Amino acid sequence: MMSQDNSDSVKEMGDPLRLSRLRPEWSARVPLTPAQRIVLIALCAVLLLMAAWQPWLTAMVFVLISTVFYVVHAIYKLALVRFSISVNSELVIGADEIVALRDENLPVYSIMVPMYHERESVKHLVHALSQLDYPTDKLDIQLLLEDDDHETRAAVEAITLPPGFRVTVVPVSQPRTKPKACNVGLDFAYGEYLVIYDAEDRPDPDQLKKAVIGFSRAGEKTICLQSRLNFYNPRQNLLTRLFTAEYSAWFDLSLPGLSAVQAVIPLGGTSNHFVTRDLKHLLGWDAFNVTEDCDLGIRIQRAGYRTRMLQTTTWEEACSRVSFWIPQRTRWIKGYIQTYMVHMRHPLQLLSELGMAKFLHFQMVVGCSTLATLLNPLFWSLAVLWFLFRMESLTSLFPGPVFAMGVTCLFVGNFAFVYLGMIGCFRRRYWDLVGYALLVPFYWVLMSYSGWRAFFQFFSDPFKWEKTRHGLGGQGNESNT
Amino acid sequence: MNQTRESMLWRWGLWLILTVVILAAGLYLGRDVGTEGLVRQGICSELLAGHTAGRQGVISSIWWGPFPTLTILPVTFLIPAALDLSASLLVSAMFGAATLVLIAQALRLWGAGRWRWLLTLGVGLNPSFLEHCWMGSSFPMVTCLLILSLYSVTSWVQGRRLLDLIWFAFGSALLLGTGYEMSGWVLAAVCVVVIEEQRRLVSGAEKRAVLMVALFPLVYTVALWFLMCWLIMGDPLYAVRSLLAAGPGPGGALILPDVLWWCYAGLAAGVAWMLVQALRGHDRGGVCLTVLGLALPGAAGLMAWRERLWDAAPLLLALLPVAVLVLGHWLATSARLNGANMAGAPARGGGRVVLLLVCLPLVLVDIVPLALSARLPATPAGTGTSALSCSGMQPSWLPDLVRHIRLQTPFAKVFVCGFESFALLRDNTSPVFEHALDFNLDKSKHDYYGQVLYLLVHLPEQRNAMDSIHWKYSNIYVQGVKDALYDSDWGDWRLFELIQATGPR
């Protein structure tokens, strides 16, 4: 039985696609603008002509540009980690500060949990959210259920929801994406602050109180706090171990590094805490972007606001099967491509809004990460060909300085990225996983496969939301919390 | 501007200023780049030109570690030719400045207060230190990495900060990449980390994790070196063959004034005394620091026992900065124990006495070699006397050698063996010469069938004795080898003519 059902009110809600209607230039509704199409086609044409006219020279120039790109990217990533370890840019909230909070002074906190075919997660979700250390009368928890998702609705109806919970039914309409459901929920959210959780999430119990203190301490410009994400099933199998190594490096090293240099922060999928009023001013999420979180992170910066990292963790379920992991990663990379294309529609405007430093950070974090995933297989193939067959013709692709840079990337760059995984696990105190980070190169192969899948899907089916299946990793039995 | 960023800017600014000062002083005094600097620049030029000799030069010998060369490589590429500035000199100055900044930074963090400036100045004014910065030698780089490793491992033992462990991991791995000389010290440092982990009451998984993070870069460096040897030289152990094949090295005294030996003995004694103090005070960081400080003369002693005292030069020369670091740590620790604030007021009693009695006299005594070097051509320790004499000029006999060979035939080819060939042939565009780091008599005769071939071999002394030509064809310099007949002497080099039949192929 539901404590509250505002499905009737849905008729009165605002437009969940309002961003794409009011600010179409900020939305991925049109994946590529006509100008972008022309530029891309022109680039391809020039490349093909060059390849036909001077194939070897074209290949050499391509290798040169790619090698420089790899060197810059590797240095950038290492610098981020250096900053993240040496400069504590995260908001660290002490236990004494939390104890000092008085319940009556706490603001109402909205929690939104979009769910779709998550029947098996309902009980555990309700239990996890009930564990939050926050007064019930100050909680506004919305379970966002799709109108046609009968199984999840039935599972929710079958239990008694604790006080503070309510269900918001999202009417069936296109696109069928999580950000659209979140936009519906945003209209009904009345808390001063708002946070998004996924159905399988287990946030640290004191997370909301930390966020309240964090917002009060971070200053007016900070309208978003990103919690760290990690997994409660890191040791389920090799894939979850490698996934954990990657996540630890990203959330415990790279994002704090970005925060330290005050760069653009692509938000993680869940546990983003917002100032509700400001989020509404930003028109919520882009319903057409399949990594709406990343896109919102950039828009926050473009609007002159700031995101900071909050030292608290939300525990998620690591995808434990390759068959589910690849679609999930495909969606993420496709979303990054969407985000990059949306914000690069007017590069000069982006430059003037972000400033040069943040503009370059955006290029590195959103653009270059994706490009590296796509380029990697090509250079791995070249390396393998050279090692196996010692093809001298390949050597001529790498004249003196390019060869030096290429070797540096191959042996130093790859080492650095493996080492980052080790440090990430070490920092997270996953002692036994430090060794598994050595196997991360195999994981990169999966990433590149997903990257190319995303690349083609961006053109063929840009709004397709490949849903990640949860509930395969237990429900937090292997708790690290 | 927050404090961290300000401190970082301050450090970088200081580093930049010191680099410029060291560089300007070197240029003003007209110091020439030494043999090592010339060799490494030569390797870089060959590498940038895409020649095999360059690739071989980077990895084929543990006596010429790859890291200094690879550091000089981008500088060689980036420095405009019009500047006429030696890349190795610039890199040496940069690392020399970095060493000073690191010492000052380490002493600040340990709480040595204003005394850190005096101690850092002691290192910065040390004539040997400056001389090596000006000669473009790899010594400043070795010292910098040594100080980095030493400081970070001590800080790790004291505070167990992840960043310190990472710095130690990279510092020690790169130190090993500078060459063979520091391998003993790196091994000692690894042992300290392993022992430290073993005595901690934590899970086995955590101990393993610490060791993996600490040692992975080191293991990777060694594995990569072997892999490169296999790919470029066709033998994964090529770089260490000289050790396996050559046995005890040919004598050769370390070219240092006698008075310096007393300095080093005094420094070692001072560090040993501080080890006793650290043990008495249960100061684990101090024990780690002093033990690793003493590992330097220890490793030098081992090399002396193996009759390779000339290898020990970097170890002995690095002893002064390390001793200063140990002294600063000891001063800070004793001041803390006595309740004195070193930042505000000088340390009391013992500290000043030690500082005056140990550190400053050593700096002053070291002026002697500076005075000597003002009159004599500078000779880098560890490279010994050379036909080039570090003068920065090409030897005058090189054109004569070309004429001598052209008299026999205009189509001769001279294989110049060993690493000093890069210094000898710098700026030489004559097609007569060819670098031969991995010379093979039969293969050369086969590849240059019918052509008149010569072999130019350097006197096998000190580091040159470890060139592959000497362990592949032992005693070649004295006795020649099958089909290689003595022709003539050119400075410290000896020319052999390779005899081959000239019948139809």
C-alpha cells in the first residue's frame, strides 16, 4: 500500500521536455546540428581525399596528431591524480558537526528514485532509504514509476511504504529515459535540496546531513554536491573487481582532482545533491541525453555555478555480466558523445562562458576520454603487428620524435593508467583488489568495444536507453560499507 | 589564492630561479659540457634522427642508464639550434635546482624552520655539486631522485601518507633507471619498506597492497628494460652482460682529491652517530633515514671490494646532500623533543654545534677541488680521463684520422665502438664513421663485403671498459682479435683494420 500517490497530479505537472523546448540548443534532441553535419562531412571528405592522394603522409600526420593527443591526455590524467592526492578539495564533514545539527533546523530534503523494471530492488531500496539518518517529517521521497511498468508498481503496492515515501507515476511518452522521469519528479519535489538515487543504491546513512552542512559551507555558487560512488559487490567476479578498480580511480582520484582545479565535473549517475530552486532554474535534465548527469554537470558550470565533491559514499551494484556491462558502457559513452556535441555547437560561446581553463578541461574530460576509447584499438593493433611481425613499414609511420612519444605512451602511459587503478583501490582500502588492477588492460578492450558500439549507435539510435539489469550481485551482502 | 596553490607556485618559482642562477653561473664561468653530457646528447640526436644507434644507446648498457638520456631527449628536440645551449647542461641545472628545492621542502615539512636555508645553501654552494650541474652530468638527477626517494620513504614510515608511498615508488624506479650504480641503494630502500611492513600489525592483504604499490614501478622499469633489450638488441639480458661477462672491473682510481675522502668518511661517521641517536629516541623515521643514508657508503664499499671504485662516485658525491637531509631531520627532531620552536628561534646547543662542526667545514673543505678545477680541465668523476678531456671541443686528430683512412681508400668505413663514440662523433657528418654499440665482426664483414673496414676502440678504462666490444672480444684493445690488425693510435683510441677476403661473393 502506498503512503501517498500523486498520479492524478501528473496531469498538472510541467513539461518534462521543457529543456528541449525552451533551450533547444542545450538539448541533445537534435544529435547533430546542420552546421556540425557539414563540418563533419567536410572533415571526412578532406581525410579521404588526403588518404587517396598521399596515403602514407596522411597516415603519418594522423599518427602524429594521435600520439600528441595521447601524451597530453596521459599527462593530464596524472596531473589530476596528483592534485586529488595532495590537495583535499572535497568537502569533509566531521562527525561532531553532524551531531551538532538540530532536527528542527534541518530543511526538507527531496529524494527521487527513478525505477523501471526494478521489482527485485524495491524492498532493499525502501530499507536502505529508511536507514538514512534524517528526520522522517523532513523527507520527501518520490519513487518515480513508469505507467506501464506494472511489475514494479505491483511490487511497491505490495509493501507498506514508511512515512515520507510517495509514488509518482510517469506517463508513457517518448523518449523513455531516466532524465524525463526525473523532470516529472522535479516538478513535485518541494524540498530545499534534492538528491537522485538509483534503485539499487545504498547511501551512507549520514549522507543527507553531510550534504546540508556541505551546502552551507560551500558558498552560494555551489549548487551541486557529488558523492563518491562505489560498489557493494566488488569481489563477485573478475568483471566487478575491474569495474571497482575503475570506479575507485574515477570517483576517488579523478573527480576530486577535477574539483581541486575547479574544473567542469561530469556528474556521476546518482547521488548528485542539488539546490532544488537552482536546478529548476536550469530547467532540470535533458530528457534526450542518455548521460543527463554529465550534461547537467557541464550546464551547471556554464551557468556560472559550481559542483563540489562531498566525502561520503553511495554503494551501488557493479554490473557482473559482460552481456549487461557492454550495453551500460555503450550508453555512457554515447551520452558523452551527445554531451560533447551539444556543448560544442557554439565553441566560442562555450569558451566565453567557461573560460579557457574550464574549456580545456571540458575537452580533456568529455572529448578526449571518448576519443581515446575509440583510438585505442587502432594503436593496440599497430603495436601487436609490430611486436609479432616487426613490420618495418610501421616504423616509418613513427619518425624520430613521434616514435619517442609513441613509445612513451605505450609503455609509460599504459603503465600510468594501470597504476591509477591500483592507487584507486588502495585509497579505497580494497587491499585485495590492488593486484587485480594489473589486469585492467583487458578491461580496456571491453571499453573500446563499447566505445565503437556507442559511436555507431550515436548515429543510428541516439536516444536508445539500454537499461542495466540489477539484482545480479546480491543486495549488499558483501558489504564494504 | 589558497595556501596550497601559493606554496606550489612558490616552490616552482624558486625552482625556476635556481635553475636560471645555476645555468647563468655555468655559462658565465665558461664551463664546458662533460663527456657524459656529450654522449647523452649524441644518443638523443641519433634517436631523433631515427637511427638504430640511438635506440641502442638508450637501453643497451646499465652503465648508461636510459632515464637521463630520455629526460634530455625532449629538451634536445625543443631547444632551438640558434640558442646554442646544451640540452644536458639545461637538464642538469634543472635537476640541480630541483634537488635544492626538495631539500628545502623536506626540511620545512620536517620542521627544521629557518635552518633549512642554511643547510640547503650548504649543498648549493658545494663545488662538486655545482661542477656536476655545469658539466651536464647525470649526477644532479641521481641526487634529486635519491633525495626524493629518501624523503618520501621516511615520510611514509612516519606518517603513512599514500602520496609519499607513490613518490617513493616512482623515485626508486627512476633512480634505478639512471644506471647500475644506484641499484644497491634501491635494494636497501626496498628492504627497509619490506621490513617496515612486516613489523606492522595489519592484515596480510594490506601488507601486500603496500608492497605492490611501492614496488610495481620498480619491477615494471626492470621488466621494460629487459623487454627493450630483447626488442632492440635481441637479448633481454644484453644490458647486464657486462656484469655477467666482465667479472671484476679494471682498476682505475676514483679521481677525487684525497681531502674529499676524509670529508666522506666524516659525513658517514656523522650519519652513523645520528643513527644511534634515532635508535635511542625510538624515532622510526630517523632510523630509516640514517640507515638509508649509510647505505650509500655501504654500497660504495661493496663496489670498492669488487674493484670498481670508480662506480662509487655518484654514491659518494650524493652523500653530502643526504647527510644534510639527515642532519636537518635530526635537528628538527631534537628541537621537537626539547620543545624548541625551530621556525621562530634557532635550535639550541647540540644542533648548532653539529651544524658548525660537521656541515660547514665540509662545504669549505670542498673548495679545494674547485680551486683545482679552476686550473685543470674538469674531469667528471666516474668517467675518468678521456681523449676529449671534457673540453667541449672535438679532438684535433679526428680530421687527421679521416685523411689517414682516405689515403688507403676513399670508400672505407670506420666502426667507432662504445658510448664515447657519441661524444667523439658529435657534429661529424662524415659518412666514414659509424656508431657500433653492438659490434659483430662477422656480420660487419658480411654486410660490408669487399669494403675496407676499420674498428676504432677506446682504451678499456672505467666505464668504457664495460662497452660491449670489450666483453664480446676480450682484450681486443691490447691484442686485437681474429682478422683485426692493429693500425694506429689516436689519443686514447686504437684503430684496427679488419681483414677480409675480396674474392667473388
